Amino acid sequence: MKNNLKNIFGLTSIGAAAAVLGFLACASTSHAAVILDNLSDTPVGPMTGGAAQEFVMTTVSGTLTSITLSLAGVGTGNVFVYDTTGAGGSPGSSLYSLGPVSAGSSTISGLNDLLSGGTTYAIVLNANATSLGWNYTGDSTVTATGGASLPANQFYTGSGPTFGAGNNDYGQMSLSVTPVPEVPITGAVMGFGALAIAMGSTLRRKASAKLV
């Protein structure tokens, strides 16, 4: 009974503890962080009838967890993430449907949509009525982290320039992303090293016991 208590799955308690500590070193936790935010800028006016804004993802891939748009007017709309690859800078094809918004409820949370690092996407608002608009600003001030950026490019589908025309304004929004976790190399080496040492010690002890 005493020997059984000293062994866990064939490893001594010391060896098991070393292995556990090693694998804990491998663990990597990621938390959602705001990568782009220009909601505090003074709006020039709303883009009505539907609009889109390009953004460049952080250098590291991650999952979009929440988005907030600065909206004006009344009515509802639906928000999408579009691919801009091969679209000449304009939104090309829809990748994700994020959900509905309104001027009184402009935040969508609980998302889990994967975005590739360093890739340009577009957030697209499809308004159900021209009375709902997406506020934009001419102020280039934007809080950005991780290599993310907000190009001076805004798109209209309603009044104003045709869809795909840029005019050095910025759709106002905030994006939160959770980076895809990466296992640290040092932690992996520590974990496997501790496990190898513990297993080697156990095997040597068993071999010695057979010789006695």
C-alpha cells in the first residue's frame, strides 16, 4: 500500500510532479483584447443604407470575439466579415455572418470566428433601412495593437460614393480578438524532458529490482 502511494501511473511521486510541472510550463492562456478602436473620435456623419470598412488583422491569427459599431438613426441591420483578397480593395465574398445590430444595440459578442494574421478583411453593415447609418470620422486616431490597422478606406452601398470608393474616412468600430495560443518551445522542452527523466528513472529502478 505504501509503495502504491509513492507511485502514480508507474512514476514516483517526484517524477510525476516533475512531469506535471513541465507540462504546466507548456500551457499557454490567451485572453480577448481590443485590437482596433476609434469609437471615441468625433463622427462626421453616418454612412446610410449599408457600408463597409477595411481593417488589417494583427500579425498573429486569432478569433474575433466581439465587435461594436457606432450607429446612428433607427432600424436594424446585419453585420458580416468579408474577404478582400482579389477584390481590388473592395469587400469580395462574405466569410462570416456576425449577427444583427441596431442603433440601440450595436455590440455583438460571443463570437468565435477565425481571422488569419496579417490579412485584410472588411466589416460590412447591411442595413435593413436607409434610416440606420454607420458613423464615420475623418480623424485618423485609432487605438491599435499587435500590428492591426484601420486603412483610410470607407465604402458605401447607399448614399454617397459607389461601393468600393475610398475617401480617407474611417468607419467607427471596436474589435476584440483572442490570439490563437502557441505552445512555447521552452515549455515543451521542459515538459518532455521532465517526463523522459521520470520515465528513465522508473525503468532503471525496475531493471535493478529484477536483477536482485
